[in-house]
Amino acid sequence: MVEFREVSKKFGKVEALKNISFTIPEKTVTAFLGPNGAGKTTSMKLVMGFLKPTKGVVFVWGEEPWRSEGVRSRIGYLPERPVYPMDIAVENFLNHLAKLKKLSKIDVNRVIRLVGLENLVDRKIGTLSRGYIQRVGIAQSLLGDPELLILDEPTANLDPSARREIIELLKTLHKELKVSMIISSHIIPELQEIANYAVIINSGIALEYGYLNDLWRKYEIEAIFIIKTVDVEAAARILIDKSYVHYVKKVSNSLEVSIDPEHYKSFENLLTELSGLIKNYTFKTASLGDLYEKVVKSGSQESV
Amino acid sequence: MDLRKVFEHTTYAVNRRLLAYTITIIVMSIITSLMLLFPGYGTPIDVWISGQLTIVSIIFKILIALQISRIAREITSGEIQLYLAHTLTRSEYVLSMLLASWFTPTLILVSSYIVTFTIAAPNLVISGELLKPLIHLVPDLLFIASITLFFASRGREGIATTIGAALPILLPLSLSIAFSGYMNTSHPVYTQIFYVFTIVLGLMTPYTYNLLYVNYQNISYPLQGNLSKLANPTLNTLASLALSIAIITLTFVLFKKKDL
């Protein structure tokens, strides 16, 4: 879907991206990870065709967005900063963008409902709180059912509850619309809940990219499951027998199970087989943060 | 280029921006109409009437320049990305902003000429005699729009605003001095300098150039300068129009490559 082939981007003397190469396949939710100034926004703007690579080529569905402006019609974009016209009512703004895409008012109403802005459509954007302005941003990015959503720091400058709401909203959108997403953030735990693919970038260099399952295995990151069962003791006895299980810990009425990430899939299959015993389970691990740290550390060691 | 999208974004920009200047536009249109009633009913255009019309044209030029310079703000703030992300191309964006900021005010001003003259002297409108000033006024407004658009599209709001606000005042003033200098100096070097300035500045404000040219044509006492050596106002206006189109074309070409 997206391919960066030896891409460099310079702004004057500053080199924001240095010969960067990576790919992002279809139907993934990609965590675009890196500290501030790593080159995340530059990469996203290159995907949108707002910037021209100084060197190399960016492909989006086989086309160069820089040359083929039509590619943008298949992408929804949420910019990093709230750049919306503050003097316009929410509905008027969304109606205008919808008209540019030849969409009807029905489409506008649908995204308004989807992001929960029904009661604020007549309000001027400038009078909304940061959290709701971000919802306006997400609403405009969803217009026209894009195949790919590019969300640049969707939770930046939001308070914790607004951040939570936005993450829940993105999870719902992915579940309901099955849309591919590229989400940048320097707050890693947030992305962990939705991402299944990652591109890790630092100082304009792509340190690593790939499916999270593969990256966990590659960097030997521990995977932890929280399992709710009808019989904690019985479930613990079955699980501890498995050779790839590191430990089983009882936490209130649940089990915390640490496994070798290479057996992630087979462990999930086991839990499905034990559906009579297992009520539900969640994948709870700090692995994305751990992964990021390991990748950055190994990247800096390589550069030394 | 999708003209439907251009029209859509032009309407949006006019509704959002130009409506704030509605009162100014209405007052200026009324002044224009009142001044035009005199020549419409047979009174020759004197210095007072042409002065009023020049002031109105200056205010319209400043208005156009201020509107266009806001493009720079949309570029630097990143607001433009929202419109481009919703399939508007770069060329469609620039064209729609030009139409909203130059074409719409110009259309209003031209309408006030046509309506007034149609009421006051329909015969002279049909013959085209009373609409002659428009031939010079529209390219004059376009020149200011093109030069402001060039800097605004580079993201230089400060330069675009300063130039856009200063040129409408400085150009007629400087051209008047240069024209007067050329027509009233006998010293060959000064005459040469004033001549060059008159030609260059005339390209930038063809409306003022035409007014000055016609005024000096009607002066009966002997003058030092030779009016026939200067470009004919129509030729000057055509050259100005060509210059504006060249600047706008360059703006479009450079904007296609600009990092946003």
C-alpha cells in the first residue's frame, strides 16, 4: 500500500529523512513510532503528496502522491495541528469538504454521528474544546469512506480523558469500517491497543518495520495475557504445563500469563479450545514500549 | 482541472472572507455610481471625479491584496492541507482563491459601472464609449492581484500584505510624479530617467497611466515632453495584462512544486 524507497527529505540544511526505506501493507493499523522531530510528520506529508522527496520515491498504491494528486481521494488525513477554520460552524465546514469530494449531506451526517458530534453541529469550531476539535478532525478525515486513514498525533495536546475517548473511537472505527490506518504518536502505550504493524523511526532513519507479532519474536519481547476464567485453579494448572509459558500469576479473579512471543498464535488457539473454562482474555503487555526501546537501543549500537 | 470544485471552493472563500468587507464594497460601489452619473449625463470627467474614482480603485486594490495575502496564512497554518486532502488540486486551490479575491470584487466594481451608465446613458454604453475606463481598470486590479498572489503563494504573508497595501497607493503617486517629470522637464538625462520610470510604472498601473495620458492630451499649453513617444494607453494596458498573466502562470508553476 505504502512504500518508501530510499527517501531523503531536506528542509534547507536540515535533513528530516535520511535515505529511509520501508513498506506498509494493506489492512494494517500501523503505529508510526518515534520521538518528537524523528520525521514522522514529514513522512506522513510525503504520503499525502504535500512534500516532494529530495531523493528517492514514495509510492502509495503504486503511484507517486507528489505527481498523482488523485491518490489523495482514497486517503483520509488528520493533520498534527488543529488547523481548522475556527470561524465556521462544524456542519458548514464538513459540508464544504464533502462537496469537494462530491458527497451528500447524508455522508456528512453519518460521520457526525460516528464521532459523536450530533449536538454540536451548529457550533463554531473555535468554540469547541480540544477533544471535540479533534473529533471534527477525525470526522473530516472519514468523509468519503477512505481506504487509508493517516492520523498524525491524534491525541496530541489532549487531556487524559479526551485521549482515552479518541483511542476508543479509533478502535471502534477500525472494527466497524475495517479501514487501514497509519497513526503516529510519541505516546506508545496508546497505539498498542490498536496497532498490528509498526514503523519505528528515529532522527530521520527507519530503524525497524514489520508486523508486531514478528517484531516481538525478533526482539524477544515478553507477551502477557490477562485471562478471566470460571475456575482460576483449573485454568492455571493447564496453562503452566505448556513449555512456552514463562509464568502464571493469580491477580484477583484473573490470571496473568507470560508466554514466549513465538507461541503467541498457538497460545491464542489453546485459549479458544478452552472456551468452556475461559470467560475472556485480553492481551496486556508493555511490549510496544519495550520493542521501541530495544529497537532504538540496537539501532544506536549499530550506528556506534 | 475540475471547474465544479473550483466554483465550490470559490463560493466558500467568498462567503467566509469577502462578506466581512460587504459594507466597504457597498459604500465604494455607491461612490463609484455617484461619480459616474456626471459623465453619464454629459458632464466631462474632471480632476475631482477622476480623483474620486482613483481613490475607489485604490481601496478595491487594497481589499483584493489583503484577501489574497491570506492565502499565505492558510499555507503556513496548514489549513490548505485540509482542502487538498479532500481532492482539491494545488492549481484548483490557487485558481479558486484568485477568483474569490480578485474576480468577485472586480465583478462588483464593473457591475457598478455598467448599471450606472445603463441608467444614465444607455446609448453611450451601447457604443462602448463610457465603458472605456474599465478596459484599463480591470487589468490594473489584476496586476495588484497577481503580484500579491505570487508572494502569498510562497507563504510570505508579511511581504504580500505590505506590497499589496503599499503598491495601490505608491504606484499611482510615483507614476504621477514620473509622468509629470517627463512632460515638464527639458533636461535630456532627467527626461530619459522619467521616461523609463513612466513606462515601467505604467505597466503596473494601467488605469492611472490612462488617466494621466488623457489628461496631458487635453492640456492646451506647450509641454517639454513628447506624449507621442510614450506607449499608447491601450498598448500599455495590453502589456500590463500580459505581465500579470506571466506572473500568475509563474505562480501556478512554482506552487505545484512547493512544500506545504
